[in-house]
Amino acid sequence: MGIMTAYSSHNEENKATVVLDEKIIGFGDLTIAFVAGFTIYSFLGYKVTQCKKTAVDAAAIAVCEETYLSGGFALAFDTYPVILNEIGGIWVVFFMITL
């Protein structure tokens, strides 16, 4: 974002909307990332709760909890397909539009 501010200093004063555009893009990116985080972790909590209800022994419950404690890039790429498969409908369209 800093480079955009530097570029905007070379614009004429009446055309210097780069700074405003930079803030809008940054805020939009922050908002989408924040919502994505809530989506992933709330869905994981739901799935772990559902898994624990159907688990019959301690080993099965451990597998459920291990799913929730996983992390990294694979967390998003493993969780979102499951989410989209379960909810379906218009939410899948919204998700694809945000990509």
C-alpha cells in the first residue's frame, strides 16, 4: 500500500484519488479476510460438535478435535470445499464472486 501513496504524490492535486482508492482496497481486503476467518472457524466448531455427537469412543473424539486444531493454508483449502458442499445454493455463487 505504501507504494501507491508514493505514486499518488506524482499526480496532479485534482486527480489524486489514488490515496482514497488505496484505503478502500485495503479496507475491503481486511473485511473479506475477517469474514473468511469467522466462516472457517465457526464451521469447524460446528463440524467438531457434530462429530463428537456421533463418536462412540475416545479415539473418534480425538480425531474430531484434531480436525479443529489443524492450521495453515491447508485449513482453508480443506475446509471451504466441505462448507460449500454442505450449504450449497446462492452462497456458492457469492463465494465464487469474491474470488
